Amino acid sequence: MAKITLKSKATLVEKVRVEVEARNHKVTIDEPIRLGGTDLGMNPLELLLSSLGACQTIMAQSYAEKMGVKYQHLQVELEGDLDTDGYQGKPGAQVGLEEIRYTIYIESDEPQEKLESFIKHIETYCPAFDTLVNPTKVVQKEIIVKQPAK
Amino acid sequence: MAKITLKSKATLVEKVRVEVEARNHKVTIDEPIRLGGTDLGMNPLELLLSSLGACQTIMAQSYAEKMGVKYQHLQVELEGDLDTDGYQGKPGAQVGLEEIRYTIYIESDEPQEKLESFIKHIETYCPAFDTLVNPTKVVQKEIIVKQPAK
């Protein structure tokens, strides 16, 4: 067992603009103008879908050689359904994404069957995929309150 | 019921570097050099944690006024445990994140109890949080294979 701990930090900048940081990397997250943002970045759920797509793509790259699969181009398109009544607190509405769908575009000479079995393998061993399809424990450690300077 | 569909696209650029896109926004995802990447961006799981942190922060901003909560500064720190044996296909290892933990840093004059109830509310209505703690259906629509140009 080789356990690692990944870390990230989200800091409110202004309005609904947030800077997220992991190690030496920063990304700006925002909401479109019609939702009160300044549209300087993806919104959090677009980022969630992007995380899944990036994970699938990277897993494909990691397994391609081992599985003898060659391709010239690889792209994953993702979509996720959200009932906007949910986060607004309306009773009976699902808060989280209801379904995520993805399409893989692959430029390759390999037979369809081999590609399908390759993609199946990626699905099975993709950490973001597994985190989403299974319930994940999310624990609040602490709320640390600081008094503002007077 | 007000359903919307969010979209994203992940394109392999080189090695394990991926460009993710949603609407007019692009982010570079990569792996550290020791994992075969060029470290030009967060990795997918750091992005997943960032998505949750950004969602919690934006939900806080959206609900603060309605709930009469004032603060000067807001930050969420997140960490997630991964057994790296999982994505390498070793039997018995969990593939996805085993646990996500978060700490909220808030600079505010509000009483601790009010802040705790505010954060509880955010947890309940945060779409990324809800997507992670519950099992989410992830469906493969299609694998579209294109023959490479000869």
C-alpha cells in the first residue's frame, strides 16, 4: 500500500471569483456574469468534469504502451446534468450532478474491439472516475475563525 | 425543475499534458516530472479537490447575504488520500480517493455557532460536495474512432 495525500486550497478573491492552488499551480475559478461573476474562469462543476476528462486522458497515456495501443490523437468530451433548483435549496431537487456522460474521440489504426477494451480498462483504473461513481467520505476537520483587525 | 447541462473537453497535448476547456476557458493539466509529466499544471485529482473548494467558497458567497453572515476573508484547505496501488491495477487497492478532508479559515466577527450553522448549510447545498459524497452515474456515450491520415 502506497498512500499519498493530495492537497489544494481555495481562496475567495472577490465576488464569486476564487483562486485555487495546488503546489506551484494556480487556477482562477469564476461564474458567468449572469450568475453574479466576472467570467474569468471555469465554474466549479466545469472544473469537476475537466478533472475527470484529464484523468481519463492521462490514464490512457499511462496504459497505452503497456497494452500495446497506439493512437495519434485523443480527446474526451464530457457533459453533466444539474438541476439548478438543488443548490438553491428547493425541496426535492437533487443538489449534485445527476449524470455525467462522456464521448471519447480517438485517432487510431487499432481495431474497434481493442480500443473498447482499452477504454474499459481506463474506466476501471481512473481515480477520478472511481471517486465519482462511488460515494466518497468528505470530512470537515475544523472551522478556524479569526477575528478581523479592528 | 431547471435542468442545465455543463460541458468540458480534455485534449491530450503531449506526454501526460492535457488541455481542458469549458466555454471560453482553458486550463493546463499535467503530472509532476517524477510521474512522467512536465509539471505545467495541477494533476487531475488536485483539480478535483480544487473544484470542491471553489464550489464551497462560491456557495458561501451566494448564501452569506441571505443568511446574514459577514466575513472579511474565506479560504478552504483540502486534502485527499490516494492509494497509488489502485490506479496501477494492484488487486485489493482502492482506485479512487479514500477520504477527502477540509478545513475552513474564516475571518469574521460572527459567533462560532452561527458560522458553524452557515458552513453546514453550504455543505448541504454545494453541488460538488453532493456529487462526491453520493454515487454518481458516469456513462460512456460513444467511442468515436477516426483512421489516421496515411
